[in-house]
Amino acid sequence: MINCCIRKIFPEIENLSNGLIKGDTRSIAKALSVVENCRDKGELLINRIFLETGKSSVWGVTGPPGSGKSSLVDKLIEKERSLSRKVAVIAVDPTSPFSGGALLGDRLRMQSHATDPGVFIRSMASRGRLGGLSNASFDAVKIFDAAGFNTVIIETVGVGQSEIEIVELSDLVILVLAPGMGDDIQAMKAGIMEIGDIFVVNKKDKDGAEKMKTEIEYALSLKEGHHKGDRSNVVMTSAKSGEGTDMLHREICDQVKLSSSSGGLRERKLRNTKKEIERIFNMKISELFYEKGVMSSKIEQAAVEIQNKSMSPYEFVGKEISLFKGANK
Ligand SMILES: Nc1nc2c(ncn2[C@@H]2O[C@H](COP(=O)(O)OP(=O)(O)OP(=O)(O)O)[C@@H](O)[C@H]2O)c(=O)[nH]1
Ligand SMILES: [Mg+2]
């Protein structure tokens, strides 16, 4: 139904969709720009290609800055390509869209695949300074999926919001840590142990790697639901020399297989879809309220009144919601 309407109204979207579904590189690049820069068109595009999605294996790679995520992704691309699987990488830049620093680093690290038509690497800006994933990153996964990429890898720096959101976007999360980066485990233990499906101690060539592995295993053993004798999912690698990266790739594939057959993957996808609906709802609802910039000036005015104790913040928000409901009856 929806697709039929889009065809009539937006031949441009129709052409773009057809192109990307065929795997045409230029159409994919253009579609990514559309979801980044033009929300309305982006939504139509996603509606149009939606039936073609759901086939890719989506891996999240996260961890502190400089732990070796891009270097490892480079090795994972290599492994996937040796199995003739097409790979797309979304490197989410945590800094401002204008700084370009991290983008350059990530591109350089994965440069060896720049001319391979079976590999598509795209940097995307994060949402705001805390590094939450932008809407466009969620859409980009669908675009690569519809374009026939077997594997989509999303690299985010494990700071702030993106760390939690990466779980909502991927089938499995690989958490990359490295020794010599301060009290990482202690500082991040609580949050981080929840999000990782596979833990990597990268830079195993450096001092402290073994100790770090033991610490992670200990932290994992304290986790609820952990049974003595459970298989360890901590892998040691050196992305620089390539040591351990085969084992990491095997562990990823094993986990994907296991969660597919146990029904765990289906459950996770369902959970993630619910989160996605909530995210879109929240976005649309706040857009409705903030439309045309009227609300910003109202808030500015109300802040003064609230400071003067003329009303409470609840009273202000309650009044605005009543006004909104009245206007939409
Ligand atoms: N000694 C050693 N250095 C490594 C290893 N893996 C990566 N590095 C180096 O660590 C630095 C950071 O590597 P990246 O792959 O860019 O790390 P990243 O986690 O993607 O960094 P950001 O995206 O900036 O957060 C680079 O100088 C790499 O050469 C390793 O196994 N051993
Ligand atoms: Mg990187």
C-alpha cells in the first residue's frame, strides 16, 4: 500500500531504492546522504526498502577511545571477505561533525579495503556531544541490509549514550578494551559488563593484558545468571599483528549461530524493535511540541516565571499539554 503511493509521488525515491536494492554503490551513497540530511525523504526511502531488510548480521563494536576498534574491524573485514561476504562499516564519529579527526583515523585504519567493491565504509556523525547514535545510523543499517551486505559493523566510541544504544542497533556487541588505559575495568565495570556479548582484550602485546583478562573474567563471574564453568567469552588479540583475530572472528560466528538457533536472536531483535518504536515515538512527539520554534521561546519565558515562583514546572508543562490536546481535538 505505502510503496504503491511512494512510486507515484516520488519517482526519485523509487529510483534510489531500486538502485540500492541492486547494490549500486552510488545509489547507496546517495541514500545515506538522504537519511542524514533530509528526514522526510529518508522516512519514505526506509518505508520503500523495508521489505528487503532483516537479512544482515549486525555487529556492534564499542570500547574506549584508542583501544583498537578500527584496527580490529579492519581484520574482521578481511576475514569476512575471505568468506566472500560483503561488509559495510558505519564508523560513528563522537566529536563534532566538523572536526574530522576521528573520521580520518578510522578511514586510515581500514584503508586496505578502500578499493574492494564488497566493502563499504561510511563515517557518520553522532547525535550531540554525548555521542548518542543519530537516527541516520539506524537508517543506514537498513540501507546496507537492503543493499545486500551480509555483515554490517557499527563502530562507536564507548562513551555516554552510544554505549547503550549500540545494543539496540546490533545483534551482538563486541567490547574492545586494552591495557594501559587507566582504571577502565573499575570505572566502567557496572555499565559495560551488561552490554558486551564478546569481550576483547586488544593490544595483548602490551604489559597488563593477561591481568586485564583475569579482571574481566572475574567481573563476568559475578554477573547474575553466570554459571560456574560457563564458556569464557573473553578473547585476547593484537590487532596490530593479527594475532587472535581469527579466534575472535570464530567466536563471533559461533555466537551468532548459537543465538539464531536458541531463539535468543529473535528475542533480541524483537526487544530492539520495541525500543526503536519508542525512540521514533519520542522523537515525533517532541517534534510536535517544538514545531516552528514556538516552544523554545515559551520555555524561555516560563523559566523566568518559574524562577519567580509564579508557577511550578509541572503547571507549565501541564498547561501546554492541555493546550496541545485542545488544539488537536
Ligand atoms: N601495540 C598495539 N597497538 C595497537 C593494537 N591495535 C591497535 N593499536 C594501535 O592503537 C592505536 C589506536 O587504534 P585504533 O584502531 O584507531 O583504535 P580505535 O579504538 O578505533 O580508536 P578511536 O576510533 O579513535 O576510538 C593505533 O595507533 C593503533 O595502531 C595492538 O594490538 N597492539
Ligand atoms: Mg576507531
